[in-house]
Amino acid sequence: MTAQTDALLVIGSGLQRYREYLLASAAERHPLWLIDAAEPTWQRPHAAGWSVVPLLDAARLVPDRERILATAQEIAASHGVAGVFTYDETLVTTAALIAEKLGLPGLTVDGADRCRNKHRTRSALTLAGLPQPRFALAYTLEEARGAATEIGFPMVLKPRGMGASIGVVRVDDPDAFDDAFTMAELAGHGGSPDYEGGVLLEEFMTGPEISVDGICADGVYEPVFVARKQTGFAPYFEETGHVVDAADELLSDPELLHVLRTAHEALHVSTGTTHTEVLFTERGPVVVEVNARLGGDLIPWLGELATGIRPGRVAAELALGKRPDLTRTEHRTTGIRFTYPPHDCRVQEVSVPEPGSIDGLLAAEPIATPGTELRLPPGGYLSRYAYVVCTAPDRTTCDQALDEAARATRLSLTPLP
């Protein structure tokens, strides 16, 4: 297929349920050329052209950057390339490499790595003078035991390069430490092998947690929307829901804005979209991590429903070197709740309420299909069987609608040993 001149490259398309809305809005004003691992299906209406390339090196199972870069250079030579972006965490540094090599706007490889590598993140933010937990990086259990005596209990262990709170666990005493380290280290081998190995030990800090999807344009950071996060399954940190309020007072909080802007400068993030997780502690806002991409868990869709701002279009315009229009055309609150089984199980059937059957219910979708095995942390992560999305004039009413909609989901199951 022949694309129009100067296409915008999109590296990896993700899962349709979670990412099609981003691809669709990115394609509204500029032709997209998709580089992906398989022939497009649902992606076709949104792509002017595509190249099928193995995204992972078959031998090492790491992002095949050289092959993807060579493909991007071929597209640039034959059709022209105006920009590049990705919303896939494992491909962030690959997209940054393409931008550097082709002289396109975007994140540098160094900036991408500072975000992907949680130890580099912590080190950079410490040098910038931001509030931080005590932390250490350990590759072996012996190293970890030594570092634990300096950090003290309780503490949080997390893989060096994972996302979505996978493998993150709180440890309250030395008796539980060895098993927790082994679990976190093992979980770190489920993502990009570039970041396999190494567990970050952090002082445990308490407080409500949020995420902020924002932009960097010409080196200046600006928040776009805030999501109030709900977690569960302690001592793990499984993300069970999010609520976005278009009028959230944190968007103009001076202390939070200072922390966010300082963090992005310290991580050398100058152009693109980011998803930053922040914990409000007794020391003030503390950055948990900065992801150099749009948020997951349909959070950008919640932001779009709440504000009218199209995150996929915003990401595309930044990748093209343009400053996006962030004018709000909607002013409401939207939220998502993910439903989990009561225990490890095999799914028999999932049913969800119809949109409109509950006041404010916009969408309800099964996630798990019959026969799927769902295991709760630490045996599995993101083991959801459905989600519900609701809207309301304010956060309290939205939470109430989400509670009602979640109760209306039904799961038939067979317990697993």
C-alpha cells in the first residue's frame, strides 16, 4: 500500500480494546504509517500504510531496534517521515532512537532510558533535590539484604523496568523479605529484557496516589488531566480503578506543578506525552515514576470523556513538532472500575450491565473469555474479568455509580487450586 508523503510513524499498535481510540484520533489530521509485528486488521481504517516487522529479536526477545530503525529509514527514503511516536512502554526507547537518527521531534534515547529505568529515575530526581524515599538497587538476594538494613522496614520492592505496578510489593518485616525479593525479581523478567534483572528497594511512604497525563513542548511541561487512582490486593499495588475530574484542583496546585516540572527537566524529557505517578506524602508530592508515553488502563480515554481533549491527536501533534490545542470542550468527571475474581479461578461466563441501565454508565465490557485462568497477585497480575466506565458531575457521584455498576457485573467460575 502506498502512503501519502511525510507519514507519521506509529511503532506498535497494542490491543484494540485499550488502544484503538488513540490510533483513531492520531489519524484524524495526519496520515499514519504503522510499523507492527503482524498484518493490520482493526488498524487498517486508521493507517495510510504499514510495514510488518518483528518487533522483538527472536533469539533474545528484546525490541529489535536495528531492524525497526532500518524499516523506518526505508519508509523515510521512499515516502518521507514527519514524526514518530509510540504508546507501548517496551518501545519507548526504540521510538526515541528513530527520532534521533531521522532528526525528528521527540524524546532522546537518554531521556527515554531515564524514564524506563526506575533506578536512573530515582537517581536523577534525587540529584534534582526533589523529595524522595530512601532507595537502593540490588541484583542478588545478598545485595538486597544488605541494602534493606539501611532502608528499614516497611519498604517497597519493585522490578527495575516494569509498569502497571506489576511485581511491586510492600514488605513489613525481615521474615517476609526473601520471598518478596524473589517474587519482584521474577516479575521483572516478564517485560523488556533490556530492563530485566535488578530490584529497586524503596522506603515505604504512605498517602493517596494519582497519575498525571501531561505534555512537554519546547522543554516546558504542562499537565492535561489528573486521575485519582484506586489500588487493592495489599501488600501488592494492583490498580483497580481511576477517576478523572476535568476541574480537578490539583491541576493548578503550585507544589505539584513544581515537582512535575522539575522531574521532567531532571529526566531530560523535552518533547512528547508523559504519564507520571505521584504519591502525596507527609514530605509533599513524591514522584513514583514517569512513563514517556500516554497512560494505560484507558486513562487517556477517561481524560478525553472528561475534557474533550483527544490524547491520540495530542501525541501525534507533538511528534510532528506542533503545539497541540488543549482547549477543554467537556467539563465532567469520568471513571473506570476493573472487576476481579474473589480467588484464583477459571472463567466460565462473564456478564455486564447495559449502558444506560445504571445512571451514568457509559460502557461495560467483559475482558476475560470463557476458559481464561485468572490468578491474583502474586500468582498473576491484571487478572480482571470486566470493566465499567461511568460519568457524573463530580467525583463522589462518579464513585457511587462505579460501585453500583461493578456490583452488577457477574462472573461464573471454577476455582483453581
